[in-house]
Amino acid sequence: MRTARRQRGAPRQELTFSFGPFRLAPGRQLLLLDERPVKMGGRAFELLRLLVQRRGELVSKNELMAAAWPGTFVHDSNLKVNMWSLRRSLGDTQIEPIYIATVARRGYKFIADVRVGIGEIEGEPALADPLPLSHAPSPRGIVGREADIVEIADLLAEDRHVTLTGAGGIGKTTVALAVAQAFVSRYRDGVCFIDLATISDPTLFGAALVTALGIRGNTDMGLAAVLDYLRPRQMLLILDNCEHVLPAATIFASKFMTDTSPSRLLATSREPLGTTTELVVRLGSLSAPSSGLGLSVDQAVRFPAVELFVRRAAEWSDYEFVDEDCDAIAVVCHSLDGLPLAIELAAAQISRFTPRELLVVLDQRLGFSAAGAAAGPPRHETLMATIDWSYRLLSQTEARLFALLSVFSDGFEHEDAVFVAEAAGLTPIDVATALGSLVAKSLLSAQARGASLRYRLLDSTRRYAAERRRGDPACSGAMRRHAERMAALFEQSEEDWRWREPTDWTERYLGRIADLRSALSWSFGEQGDDILGIRLAVAAITLWSETSILSEAQARLEVALALAKRVPCDDLSKAKLACALGWSLFYARKSSNENEVTWLDAIAFARRTDSVDLQQRALAGFAFYLLQIGEIARAITYLEGATSLADRDPDSTATSEADKALAWAHAFAGELSKSRPVLDRLASTHSLARGRSRKDANEVYRFITVRTNMPFVVWMQGQADYAARLAREAVDAADRGGHWVSQSNALGLAALPISLEIGDLDALDMFTERLRRNLERERIWRWVSVERYFSACLRDLRGDPRAVDDLRAAIDELIECRFLMRIGSYLSFLARAYLRQGRIAQARDAVTRAIDYQERQGERWCRSELQRVNASILLEDGETVRAEKLLKEALAEARAIGALTFALRIATDLAAHWAATNREIDAVQLLAPILGEFTERFGTQDLVRASRLLAQINT
């Protein structure tokens, strides 16, 4: 699991209030549990502060609301939700409270002993709570499921796949979450919760898993990427509400069970998934007493159904359970089949009806007495009838808002509801009041998130509400308003991206991806609006880019760009779509002509705008693609075009990116004298910022990328120490910042090649493993083949004769994918591997291919090295005259481009040949001056070999 680290500060003296294992420091807005911070929202903290400071006193609801929401009108359900959140933070959710007692219909009282004192508090907590893999809803107080929870946890210890089945509203999600919460310590890599009710399209099943697990990159084969990710991990995967996407869930479960992962799968569904290895647990109803038993309060609450009813009634209506109500409540619970959700809906009406009145109205609506126990309706019908009954008790405003809220696929906030409700003429005051009422009536759940509430419809209620929405003409514009809200929200995300701390930004907007998906699906659907869909896609680019959700982005962007070319659309939007699509295709498994067409579109659209920054980005983006497929000269042409725009907008942030890319392209072309000064300047410009702002994050990104490009040049010029240090700095900086794509780039383009070329096999081993682990998080296909290549290089150098076949296979994959950058260098190593095994024909074939690619692509940087390898093959085959001539040509070429490292290698080979043919003086006169030009890293394989040769000749 990821962990957020904070630096320690100097301890400070603070006024503290201590109770149980907790310490409250109001001046620091901090609650500590065993000296570790407890994460809680600002409203909940204010409630706790006031209650503790007035410990032992009744604090009225009005006083509490004034403290937490000063000068603001809120429904009293907000107070109850935040009080529940506070109690959960304190672990105070049992019937008999430890810290906070409810005083019926009046307020609350802090009842625990409190010690007041002055104590030291760390300047900053040393370690925050682990960051969850995905945000699961927190279960409320669990009633009557303790044995079920233990049983399911024990089954998961023995079986890798357990499916929890039962009727809607039976409590499957609650039990699954409770299992995860109670037994999370059993799973080394944590728990991941995926709510499948947030997707209506089964084709999004893989995307939902990938997003929840935090897998990034281009995952063309979503399920394969998930299985690859899970294989080395021991975690609990919870697939909730599988019945909506049952075939997809079944396929995944089958593949999961045939894989070797130690992880566990807990699914919830109204019906089994149907795999051969599935262990099905059917969740039963909560037990409820029969009528006429004359139970007392103490006897009745021993039945879980009654306990749940009484708890919820007390929470929302300050209800006090008395003996006179026992029989009526028992009949209600029994007649509702012990269904938890139905019981909660009934309990929510206790402020309107007495228990006996409640029994009468439910009987009139559901026909309890007429149905009879044996002929009662199926449980799902009981639940839907209870939801329908609750709905019909709503006011017109509440009912309409309830229906409108079904447009949200996942959680939403008050402002979202206000925006959508305008479609039906509801005012902000209508919404505020109705939201509170719906929460109080258990038709809507709410959780405290920071200073606000996050609302959510449960799956059963959402489906019922959607039916009502579709049947209400006043709600006909709801889906459009929802899409417009998502467009506005994600347009705001682009502005927020510039200043909001990156982790906070990602948490805020990635949590809305389910509603983004549904808004896009509606917009591009038959009843939707293409222009609004294009606007949505443009607005979503920042999220897709920041979180590297590339495959999903690619599919949406292709649709949006195709439509943008056919309908009225501004060039700025088209340019943004084309650039974003170009980058998503850049990371695809295989480069195709679509990449070039897309980038040329992006350039054309950008040139029709007045945005220099966008023009530079389009030109540089296309150039990066050209470098990837080995078209160096064309890349330089487009990059020169990008840098020439700098004078038109000196503040453009894309200028330094274009400068860096052009310097890199010059290096590939063998123009090291043009490349190095620019890279040196950029390296001195970009520092490793320590802050957490977006500006700092961008500075770190530039720090990483310039140190990804430089080592290749620096090493060729003979500075192996400096090259290795730069590469490690890039990898480590990316690791600290969680820049996984950047780290893969730094590994594949800098750390791994440098480690291989200088002969540091331990570093090569370490960096290969880091790239392998990285690919589990950020699935970029090009780096999959690159990792296989370097792994095979390592095995070959450690003496594995079979590694050469894997080398060739990895190179063939790279050629097939058209990732041709440095392919000549890769083939050169293959030729040397063949040569070490005495396979001269294969070595000659490999180096011939390498030279062909090098010449066609204009990668002059490695021409001298390929000539050297070719000469080695000729020497091995006895063609000494040709070999010597080729080595002299190679040395002249290396000198011409300033590649001192290659010059040393060539001179060492030629000197060794001369020494073997009695030309020792020529050998020394050739090699010694070149060796003398080096000032560092005398432990590299090239310098060691050259030094040893000189020593042997001189003796």
C-alpha cells in the first residue's frame, strides 16, 4: 500500500484534552490516537472540540450546528451524519456509548472522563495513515452479522474465490466491507473495493478494475493487466454488485482462479457467478421474533432485526425503545423478512408514525396480514414494495429530487444536486431541505468528507429512482444537466491542476470518473449531444493524462475527434483532442499510421489558433513520435519549427520541452556538440523542488526528463560516472514523486542502457527489477519489451546460453511495435552475444541488420560502434585486413562526432590486434593518448580492459 510521509517538526507545547487513548489539541486541529493522527473532517472536529470543552454538559443541536456551520442554513441530518462520522472515528458505534451520548430530541453530551493539561505535540506527524487503493464506503454499525463475517473471513483463508449472494437489500455490501475492515491485516497488500453498480456498460468492467487498482498506462488487455498486477500481490479484491455485469465478472473470476496470485476475490451478487471453483455463501435475513411473544425491551433487542430498527430509529429520530412498542416493532421486522434495507427504511419513518401506526400503514401498503407467512412475497418484492412505500410518503419536492439524483453513478455533493435539480425547477433551498430529508429517511446515504457531505444512492434505491425519473416529464432534462455538470466540473479541474497539490487533485477528480464515464456515454449516445460530448472529452484530458488512464482515453478521444471534424467545433478544442489522442497512441502497443495522421491534424488545428504553446506541443509531440519510429531527420525539422516559435511567446512552458527534445534528436544524429550545451543549460535550470505544489511537481518532472536525456550523451563523451549519477538521480526523483511513467522512461532510456554499457551488472539487475515492478503499475507496452531485452542481456552476461533467444525475441517485438529508437544498438549487443557463442553467421546477420537500421534512420551516434562490432566479427572469421581498415574508419567516425567512449573501445580493439601481430609500439601510441583523455570512472569495463591491455603490452 502507498504511504504518505510527512516530515517531523520540532515539538511544541499545546493545550490538550485526553480521554481514553485519545489526545485532542484544539490549537492544532489535531486528534491523536496513541500519538498518531486520526483523519477526520473539519465539521466533525468542531463538534468534538465543543463537546469535549463542555464535557458532562448537554450541548444542544442548535449550538453544535452553529459551531460547525456558522452563519449557514443546514438540515439537521447534516449534524447527524457528521456526528456518526465522529463516533466512527472514535470507535464509539455500539449501543451503549463510551464517549458521546445522545439526549433524545435535545442534543448530545460528552460522557467520558477528560484530563486537561499542557503537552508536547510533534510539529508534524511522522507517518500518516495508509492511503487506500480505492475509496470504499464506510460501513455503519454492523448488526447481527458477526458470525457471518468470521465465517466468510475463514473461508477466504482457505479458498481464493468466495461469492456472497442474497436478495437486494440483504446487506451483502455491508458484510463484505466489514470482512475487509476486520481482517485487513491478513492481506499484505491491502484491500481494493470495486463498486460495479457505478457502471452500466459491461465493456467498462476492465476499466473499472484497472482504475480502482491504480494501474496506469496503456492496458489494451485490461483483464490481463489486472492479473499481471495481482500475481505478485497478496490482497483482497472485492467485486461489489456483480449482477449488473455478470458475464464480465464470471470471465474475470475464471481467469483469476487459473492464475497463480496469492490474492483473494470476494464477490457480492444477487446470483452466483457460476464458475467451477466458486464458493457460494448465501446471506440470510436478520432474525426477528414472531408476534405475540410478549417480549421486553431487553429480550427484543437480542434479535438483530429489532436491534437494527431501534438503532436507526434512535439515530435519526432520537427514538427511545419501550416495552409497549416491542410487539409492533417485532411484527414490522418479521413482516419485512428481516431485510436490513427495508427495516432501515421503515425505521426512518418513526418520527412520523408511532410503531403501532407504522405497522398499520405498512400493512395497508404491503399487505402483511393478508399475505401470510408461507405465501409472503419474495424478498426482492418486499424490498421494492418498501422503497415504493417510502417514496410515496415523500413530499412532491423530495420525490422529484430523489428521482433526479438517480443520474449520478457514484457519490455526489450538494452543489452537484443543485445544478441537476434546476432541470426540474427546484431551488437551492428546496435541494438543501430535501437532501436532508432523504438522508433522514434512509433513501440516501451520506458521509462526511472534509467540510462537506458526500451523498450516494444505494443500488436498489438508484434503480427505483431511475424508473421514476424516466416516467416524470419534469425530469426529462436531467441527463443533459448531469453531463453539463460533469463538463463544468472537469473544466474546473484543469484550472485546479495549476495550483492544487497533486495528490489532493487526483483524489478529488479521480473519484468522479464513474460519472464522467456515464456522462460521456449519454452524450455520445442516441439521445445525447455530440457537441456536449466533445466538450466533456476536452475537459477530461487533464484527468486522463495525469492518471495515465490511456486506453480508456484513447477510445473516448477517437470518438470525440471524429465527431469534432464533422460538427461545428473550434480549432482549439480540436487541437487539444488531437494532441491528447496523439499522446495516448504514442504509448499504444504498436505504432501505426494513425499516429502520424493524428499528430499532423494536431499541428494543423494548432496553427489555426493563436496559441504558441499548443503549436509547440503539437510539433514536439509529433517529433517524439518520429524519434520513436526512427525518423531522426524529420524529427529535427519539426523540432526546429517548435523552437523557432519561442520569440512569439517567451513565457511558453513548451519551449524548454522543445529545446530538450531537439538536443536529444541532435544526439541521435551524432551532433553531440549541438546537444550537450543545451542539455547542460537545462540541467542547471531545473532543480529538485521539495514542495508539494503543482509548480514544484512540474519542476520535478523537468528535473527527471532532462536527466533521462543527458546520460546517453554524457556517457558517449567519456563521462561514465556523471552519466550513471544523472540516471540514478532521474530514477530516484521519479520514485519519490510517484512519477511512474517518467520513471519507466528514465529506466528504459538512461539507467538500464548506461548500466549495461559500463558493465555494472548489479545496477543492471536492480534497475531491471525496478522496471518490472513499475510495469505492474504503469503498463506501457514499449517498456515491457525493453525490460525483456535488458533482462536477457543480464542473463547472457551471467552465462545463460539460452538468453540469446530471448534477446532476439525482445528485439523482434520492438521492431513489430515500431519502437525503433536505438534498435541498431540492441542488434549490436545481439551480434556480440552470438559472437561469444561462436555463432558467426548469426552475428554477421544481426550486425548487418543493425547497420541497415542505423543508416536508414540517420542514427549516426552508433555508426562507429556498429563498425567496431562488424570488425570484431571479421577478425573472428579471419578477415584481418578488412577488419583493420574498418576499425580505422570507425575510430575516425567516433572522433568526428566527439564520442570518446566509442573511440576508446575501437582503439582498444585495434591495439589488441596490433599487439597480437607484433606492432606493440603502434598499439601503445594509439591507445595511451585516448585513455589519458579520461578523468573518471576507471572501473568501467571499457577503461579496465584498455588499462589492462596497456599494462600487458608494457610488460
